[in-house]
Amino acid sequence: MPSVKDLLAQVKKVIREVDPAEAESRRDDALFLDVREADEYQQGAIPGALHLPRGFLEVQIEGVVPAKDRPIVVYCAGGSRSAFAAKSLQELGYSDVVSMTGGFNRWKDEGRQWATPRVLDAEQRNRYQRHLLLPEVGEAGQQKLLDSKVLLLGAGGLGSPAALYLAAAGVGTIGIVDMDVVDASNLQRQILHNLDSIGDRKVDSAKKALTALNPDVNVVTHDVRIGADNVLNLMEGYDLVVDGTDNFPTRYLVNDASLLTRTPVVHGSIFRFEGQATVFDPYNGPCYRCLVPEPPPPELAPSCAEAGVLGVLPGIIGSIQAVEAIKMLLGIGEPLVGRLLAYDTLAQEIRTFKVRRDPACPACGPDAGEIVIAEYDQLCMPHPKKAPATV
Amino acid sequence: MSINVRIPTQLRQLTGGSGEIAVEGATVREALASLDAIHPGIGERLLDDDGGLRRFVNLFLADEDVRFLEGLDTPVSPGQTLSVVPAVAGG
């Protein structure tokens, strides 16, 4: 029976090894795969490396690295476990795998770049376990969510489910803009709030609910009316806006500010039994003005307060907004950029339609002038820039 | 065979509650005229005084916005579905 030394020698005959210097020269194109145990990895690792402990390698690698021709540099602490790992990867069909001799210890001794990786603590690991099991999210994705900043416009029908799911998902900073107070008539659909919060500011009620759900989340409250005077400041520093506002002028204002600040907007809107959702990714897809060049006159566009809304409907649309927000933050899947999702509760049907960038769009088209943020009247048309104005 | 027009819930009081109406016509314009003949009054909710498509109503032939096809002159074929999707802003 062969000894471990014999076995390792046999393995090294069928794999390719590189020293840390050569490995480092491949940092731009190769995936660095750290196959050590969690406690070793947490002490320090090569920045950008993917951590997949040796014990999970075979069963998880295809989910994490589907492309079998992707160049991979495997390392462990000293170069033995990575040799075995490289052989397994070769047997699984990975065609460009090398093992790094001397491992992380030699890499570090030679003064090459390393860092202590940010890791989830035990509580977070448990809380986000179902995300960590998804290769498309995983630990790196979860960290990304924790680092993300999302601004919710409105803590009402759409904002409630969106905020709850984004907080539950571990989006690290959630800003909430709402100037309203909780009223008993809100509770038919605004599930962030409850009987105890009637009369409280919605932003405070929201913060209480979200913090109780997930203490990882920093909830930033803005008890203001969104206006031309504050919309740019409100959006500053956020990765993404979830639009749950309730009137056309504000929607146009949000659109124009999102173009100026290059902030993607996850749009949701509802009316009685039907809702719509889409994603406006500035200059990468259509904007709100490409989809709705002009608002309807007020007599044709009564608000939900006047016309009613099925309470569950914003639950569905707001949840779709949360899904889209997470996809955008993680860069996974096909977000609703250039597609309008329309949901009819009575028919129980969801349809998607194509939305295109309008070459004549007065806000994002090639001939559009510079955007000036100002209060909109009933027609919501963009304001022309007055030279030499400043924004 | 005819063209199906999907009516959103907010306009169904003009179609007697019906969500899908079968109409005739070779273009979007003719289809809308046929719709208005069956349910008078719905045409003016979709078209402005000059007969143009109102700017807050999107009409999708299958999944394409007719504004990016040939507008109201877009040819329609029997069996196709024309969806009326007005802008809504509630939240």
C-alpha cells in the first residue's frame, strides 16, 4: 500500500505546478482557488481568491465555476492539498488547472499581497444560510448585499414588502423617504406598519420593523417630501433606487434625477387590480420618459386613494421590485431592463412587453439637452437648461 | 379570424366588464376603430382629438410597442393580440 508521500508523488506527475511568482503573473486572467479550511482562510488569503474548502471541492465547483476552460490556480497552505485538488479538477474536466507550490505560506513569506478576508460571523452564516447555498449568491454575494445601499422612495404599499425583503436579504443600508404618518386605512396593504404604529411617522415605524427583522441593516430615515430641492441629495451615495411613489410628477422627478446621478431605478406602480414593474438603468436601457412620454391628465389618472387598490397587489409588485433590486446589486440573471412586466390580479396573468429607448426622448435621447431638476407641473415636461446655469 | 384587444381593468367599465374584445381591421388604427364601434367611448380614452395615440397609453402588438413599429399604421394580422397598457402611478 502506498504512503501519503507516494500518493502525492503520483499526483504531482499528472498535474502542473507553478511557483508563487508564476502564479502571481496570472492574477489577471486566472481564478485563484483557496482550498484550505475556513479557519485558515480567515487568517489571511490572496485577495480576490475564491474560497472552497477541499472537502466541498468536487460537489460544489461546477456550480461556482461552470466554465471548464477557465484558468484556475489552486492553492492551500503548503502545496499538498492543492495538488490533490488540482488532480480532482482535472478529472472533472477543468482543462487549465495549476497547483501553487509552497502554498499561501510561501506566497506570504515572499512578501506578495495578501489580506484578511471579510467573513460572515456565525450568526450571519446561519441567518443567510439559504443564500450561501446558492452559488449565484454565496458568501461573496452576501457580502456584496451587506455592502449595498438602496434608497426606498415611499414606505407604503410597494415600499413595505420591498423594504422587508431587502432587509431580510441583508441589504446593509436601506434609506427610506416618506413624509406621511401611519393611518389605520394603510394597514390593508402596508405591512411594514401595525396598530401600534398608527399616528407614528412612517419612516420611524419602518425603521422599527426593519431593525427588529435584521439588526445587520442600517436604516436611514428621511422624513421629507421628495422635491426638486432634495432629490439629488437624497439619491447621493445609493447604489439603487426602489420607486414606490404614488404620483406622476414625482415619478418624472425621480427619473430625471436618476439620469443625472446614473442611479438605476427599480420601478413599480399599481392601480386597482393591476400593477407594473420594470427597471430603468440610466443610458443602458429606456428611461421612464421613453415608456411614458407624458402623464395622463388627472381626471384619467385618479390615485389609489380615490380609486382603490387590492391590498395584496402592492405585495406582489413590491416583492418583484425587491427581486429586481437584488439581481441588479448582485449582477445576476436578466433584470427587467427594457421590459415592462404587467400583472393582472383578476386574470391572474403576468405578461412582459418590450420597452425601447426612444431616440426622441427629451431626457435620455441623443439630442436631449442637459437635465435640470425642477418641480414639475401637470405636464411633467423636462425643464430646458438655462445657460450658464448650474445643477 | 379577428384580432384580440386586451382591455385593462381600469377601462373595463367601457366594455361592460369584458377584458378581451375581438375586433376586425388590417391596421392598429382600424382595430381601434372597430373596438370603438363595438364599445363606443373607449376610442377617446386611447386616442387624442387629432386621432393620435395618447402619450400615456402604450399599445403592444404581441410584445412590441406599436410606437416603435409603425404607430397606428402598424399592420395587424388575424389572431394577434393588441394589449392596452395605460401608465399608472400608484404606490
